[in-house]
Amino acid sequence: MISETDIFNARILIVDDQPVNVELLEYLLTSTGYQAVSSTTDPHKVAALHAQHHYDLIILDVQMPGLNGFEVMEQLRPLEKGAWLPVLVVTAEPDHKVQALAAGARDFLSKPIDPLEVLTRIRNMLEVRLLHREARDYNTRLETTVRERTAELQRFRSAMDATADAIFLLDAVTAELLDVNDGACRMLAYSRADMLGQTASRLGLGTLASLRAQALRLEDYAAAVGQPRAPELAEGELMRRDLVSVPVEIYWQLLKRPGEQAVLLGVARDVSERRHSEEMLQHMAHYDSLTGLPNRTLFFQTLADSLDAAQKKGCRVVVMMIALDRFKGINDTLGSAQGDELLRQFSNRLMQTARLRDTVGRIGGDEFALIMTMPRDQQEAVHMANEVRETLRTPFELDGHQAVLSASIGIAMYPDDAGDPETLIKYADTAMDRAKQAGRDGYRFFTPGMNVQVLARLDLELALRRAIENEELLLYYQPKVNLHTGAIAGAEALLRWQRPGYGLVHPADFVAVMEDTGLIVQVGDWIIDAACRQIGAWLRGSVGPVRVAVNVASRQFSEGDLEQVVRGALARHNVPAELLELELTETALMSNTERTIDVLTRLKALGIKVAIDDFGTGYSSLAYLQRFPIDKLKIDIAFVRDITTNPNDAAIATAIISMAHSLKMRVIAEGVETRAQLEYLRRGRCDEIQGYFFSRPVAPRDMGVLVESGRCLPVDPDMPLQPAQTLLLVDDNPDVLWALGHLFEPDRYNVLMAGTAEEAFEQLALHDVQVILCDQRLPGMSGTEFLSQVKDLYPETIRIILSGYLGVDAVLESINRGAIYRFYTKPWDDVQLRDNIRLAFHHYWLMQGSGRKVGLPEEDETAVAATAVVQDLK
């Protein structure tokens, strides 16, 4: 047993041509307790010094002038009878490390050195060296015995070399390789001498610690059972000389005789062929031998994994069963060899069609299957089914013969149809049979509802393709009106479909299908041509010039040649460019900004007008907006619909108008359906409107009649004929409204009345109101809630509550928010109420005339109102 004293008394020699390195290592070793440390800077003296002192460790620098470290090791090798030298190499070159180990060095250190690593490796080497020295002394004592047993060892050697397995003999204590047989040399491609120069760990036999542990386990097993052999084979990998791993199964045996050093005997058998056979069997069990696709077993397993993943992610899994129609006829006619070739070619096409994340398998015979994971939309399955059918359109080349096939496809979905692999595949197979019964070359969903939906869409798509050929498409026109003059300013061309047997079809029912199928590009070109043809007909007829706006789809702009289409239509119908306006969405504009700017700039140079449709619903920024050659912004109907009642919509519309005017653009609002919406937009300085309030979309002939009639919008009701002071009374009690109207009659106000908040919003949009007197209890919302919204829409109004309901908290909250100017209680004092309303109008005009924003500042308004509330409540 090696003691601490033995380690610290070990003889150590430091060899380095740099004195500073020598001093550093000497100090490191002596300061940690090592007693016998010497050094030299002359590499020529190392062999002589070692022959004299028999060092336990030599710390040797590789790069030294005159005699390098490899040459020094060559001089040391004859002095050592063991398989390795007690040398610890110090180097900064990675290539030197491997070379040094091959030259016989026990270990190496990398420069710059780490003190902790130095001390650790020195201790480990000394421990092994001292153990080896003890073993060497022990071997010397046994030399006589060994000579006597030479004949026996020779017979043992012959037996070892005769076996094809690799045999390794290792010292059970030091794990040093003592001997190997020819089988080990053949297996690992070493000579015997080179093999004995390797360590057990480098050969893959195990580390020192693991081999010692193995020896102890075998010793314990032998004590318990009486047989010092491992109870079972262990599998591992040994490392050949060319660094190629060899799979082996190995068992260990402990050889131990009384008075002798224990030896570990390892017998390793190459199992490469067995491993390869197992892998081949595994592949054959899971993959189709003809096509290389997953077979039915692996397909089921993959589907089960896909369903587990889909359940966690909340998405759909589609199983598609594919059967080749009339494959048996081709197989019988051309023979099974050509039939197999056809299946291989089809499997290759199917693999190219599938996405990377899809799984393709061969279920058997001429049946294939596909697993797709996708969002909750079956349309993607339809696209894939059509792509599979399309791959069969190209004939198959079979030894000089051409074969054309079709496929019947069945589709089942998780979780819609089933939740387990077996049922899902069974349902897809059932749907495939239905596709065959329906006439082949098609697909069917298992779920009847999906079949109806998909077939209806397919029917719609086919009918749309025929509609272009049969001239079933037509354009309607919705007038646009100038809010400043009231006259018609142009029209928007709107697509309609006169479908036989269905009548006039609205675009919402078929435009999405055109966009999905790409028909929108072809139809968009037709719309531009048809609009130009109609402009030319009006221009050369009695109607005269009419500017027409045409919507341009994103795909038409990105995939088509818009500029050439427009130029051709204008030239073909002899139409001035200024009579054509293109409406593009923000999405179309932003898809490829540089190309968009370039195309629009050239179109603008022709005289074409450009508008952004549905503005406010996209994602364009002001920084980009100013770069586009835009003439007009179109406020989306979503902001117009509730513009008189929703402060947010009103604020957005007002902001769009203000921004457009600042950028020298005109503004048009679509979807105007009421007089209130019209008047609000007119007061907000909107330039044009279109919508049902003026006219629905009409046929070309009716549009011409409308233009010729000179029909205009009603004049602005807020012109001087309207009384200057307008009071709005809001109360759901008709008797109260009548009494208040009669009360204020002598004051000659323009008195408006409303029984609900909706009616009040209507009146506010139609008229310029200065003072509002409102009841607290209204149907649908309270008076304070109503006036809070009025404050956002019409902040200049003077807002007063008149109520018998003393909801003090709600009233005070509204006052503090600045929504209420005064609060009066019912029943009221006629004289006092008339005086206060007169004071409210006086305050309104006083603030109006002072140049300040109409309405009290928030803090003043709150103070006045709060005082009034306190007085009235008293």
C-alpha cells in the first residue's frame, strides 16, 4: 500500500532549458511537501542522471535546443524495462501531446500550466509509478518461479493466440496492460509491442477506477459463489488504432493465486456483424423493402406519436389513405417487375409532394398513407389531396411504356372523426372506398358534413372558372359624392356574378375562393378592362366623363403585371388615365414597398389616381405612407358605422381626415347610411362619401341615368337659416319634454327633443347644439354615462343633468371627470331654471368669443358644478 510519506519522498527531476520554468515548478513542488526534487536545464544529462538516481517522475519540456523531449525519451527507453516511461511531458502544441504519448510518455501538461492540474497529475503518476515499482520488485522475486513455469506460459500463450476472440491481461491494481493475444492485435490493428504501450482507457477497456472496481466485484463474487468470473456478458466498444470503434461483448475473470499478484483477464468478442444484422432486421420490421417508406407497423406508431403531440398543442392531424386506381390492370399487363417500378416511382413523387414534417407510408399493395399535422382548417388537406392527384398527371416511364394513373383518396381527421390511430386509419380507409365508388380520381372526407362543405367549395371553384369563360361576371357601380358641392364625384366598380340557377351572387360569397385559387389575378385584370370599357362608353355617350375606382387585390399586385394591364386597357378603350382610380389595401402596399412605390410612381405619371382602401385597418406607418404616391385615403366602414355614438371611432375618423389633409390627400368615407353620419363627416371636413344614404350599387345603365339627372346631396342644414342657439332636451317622459319645451318657448331657442340616448346622438350629429339638458334615468344608459360620451364627441357643449334621482356618487364622479356642468333636481323652479339655461348659453358664447376652447377648463367646471350640486341638494 502506497503511503503519503512514500509519495512525498518520491524522486522527481525537472528538465527545462528555461531557468524560470524550473524555478517555478521547484517552488510549486517543494512548497507542497515534496522532498526529493532536483532539476537540470541541460537535456543531455537526463539519461545519465536517471541511470544514477532512478527517478520516479521526470517532468520534461518538449521544446529544448540541442536535444528535444522526444530525443530525451529515446535515450530513456533502454533504461526502463516497462511498457511506459515515468515522464510527464510539458508542451503548448496540441500535436505534441499525441506524439508524446505514442513515444512512451505517461501523461502531458499544457502550457501555460495550471498549478492545481500540475499537482493532481503528478500525484496520480507517482501513485501509479510507485505501485508499478512495487509490482516490479514483486516480479523480480518471482522471476525464478516464472522461469520454472515458462513451459506452462508458452502453452497458455499458444492457447490465447489460437482463439479468435481478443484476450487482455491487466494488472488488477494498476490496470497496466500485461499481455494480449493475437486476436486482440488483429481486432484493434496494433502490433503486440504497440498494444502493450497503450493504456486500458485508451483502448476502451475502462478507467483505472472502473477496472479496480471490476476486480473488487469479481473478488466478492468469487468469495460468495466460488467462481471469479463475471456473471454475465457486458457490451461495449473498443477503440482501434485508426480511431474506429469496434462493438464487442466482453466478460471479465479474476486470476489470483496464493502469493501472486491478481490479474484481470478480459475476453472480448467482435459483434459487428450481429449488430448489423439486428439493425437490418429492425429496418425490415419497420420499413417497406420495395419503396423504403415506413410500413404499416411504423406508420401506426408514428401516427400515435403525432396524436399525442397534437393533443398537447391543440391542432389537427389528417390521415390520408391513397389507392392507385386501376393499378392491377397495369401490373397484369406489364408484369410484376414493372408494377414494382411504378410503385417506386410513385412513392418518390409522393415524398417530393409531402412537406418535411409530414409522414408518408406504404400500407400494403397499391395503398399508401400520409400523416399531416396542421391548424384547424381542412382546406389544407384539400390542397394536399389535389397535389397528390396532380403528381399522377405526368405519365410514368416503364421500360419504354407510358402509364397514366389516378388515385382515390380518403381523408379522416383528429379530433373531428376519431382519437386513436386504429379508428382514424379505418375511417380514412372507408372514405377512400367512398372516393372509389364516386368514380375514382377524387377524394372524400369521412365526416359527411365536411364532404358537403368541401364539395360545395369545389363546385363553386369550378363554376367560377366557367364564369370567366362564359362571361357571367359583371360590374355594378356605387356613386361617390363630393361633400362640399353635393354632386357626384365618381363611382366605385364592384364585382357581381350572375350565376346561372342562383341569380346575382354577392362578392363576399366568392371573392375568398378566387383569392385562394389565384383566380383573383385573372378576374382583377378583367375588372380593369371592363371598367375602362364602361368609362369609354359613358365618355363617348350622353353621360360624359365619370371617374371610376377599381379595387386591386394583393395577389394581383404582387403576381400580375398591373402596369401593363392598366396601360393596355386605357389604350384599348381610348380612356384618359385621369378617369381611372386604383384602390389598394394597406396590406398590398406594404407587401413589397420598393416595388410598390416604383409601379405606383409610373402609374401616377400616366395620370392614374391612387387611393388606400379600408384605411386604418392595416399596418402601414406614417413613415411609409408619405413615401407612396397616394391621392386619397378611404375611411373603412368599421369606423363610420358608429361614428355618431362611439367616441373612439369618431376620434379615429377625425384623425384620419386631419392627417390626410396635412399630407395633401383627399378623404372619402365608405358605408355612410344615415343623415347623422353624413352631417358629422361634413362638419369634420371629410371630402367625399359613398354609401346607401345616397345610393346602393347600381347597374351601368342606372349609374348613367343617375349622373345625367344631376342628383345631389341635400344642402348643409347648419347654414344661417338655423337659429343660433340650440337646446337639446333629453328625457324618456313625453310629458316632461312637453313641459320643458313650453317653458323655454319664450326664450326663442331652437329646442330639440329626444326620448333616448340614441335619438339624442342622432340630433347632435344633425345639428350644432350648444346646451344639453338631460334626465339621469334614460333607457339603456344613465344620463351621466350619456353625457360622458357626449363630452368626448362634442367637448364644446354645456352639459346639464335635471333629475329627481339623487345618485350623488355617480353625479359627483361625472362632475369630477368634467362631463357635467350643472345638476338640477326635479321638480324645478321655472324662473331659476330659465335663468340658469340663459346663463349656460351666455357662458358658451363668452368662452366662444374669448378665443379659448369652448367649455370650462376642467378645474373651473368642476368647481362651479360641485357648488351647484351642493346648493341644489340643500
